[in-house]
Amino acid sequence: MANHKSALKRMRQNEKRRLHNRIYRTRARTLVKRARVEIAGGDLEAAKAAARAAIKDLDMAASRGTIHKRNAARRKSRLMKQLAAMEARS
């Protein structure tokens, strides 16, 4: 346990930020999962819309520092690769 006043405050801040960042991280994961389900489903327009929403959310999480920008770029790249493969099949 922290002994200094500043360390106690820092602990409170870190906990608040952790809970706030969790919202953005979880939402990004959920939207990526939805996009993957849509891609597997076969509906091209729904898949594109879901991918667009997921990419927007990943960018938001990266800009906030919740996830690393390269982590977001990697996830977006993989998602677009799957979408392109789906379009090629159609």
C-alpha cells in the first residue's frame, strides 16, 4: 500500500483511468467481433458497415492511448484483409 499522499492520489487516478479505458477497449473488441461475424455471414453491405464502425472505434481507442496505435493498425489491417477476401469470393 502507498504511504505518500501523492502515491495515494496516483492510485486513485490510475483506477479511474483503468475503468474508463476499459470501456473503449471492450467496445472496440466487440465491434471487431461483430464485423468478423458479418464477414462470415456473407452480407457484403452489412460487413462493410460493421468494418467501418470497428475501424472508427479502433482509431478512437488508439487516439486516446487506450491501445497502441500499431495495435489498432494491425487489427484494422487484418479486418480489411478478411473483408477483401470476402469481396473476392462474392
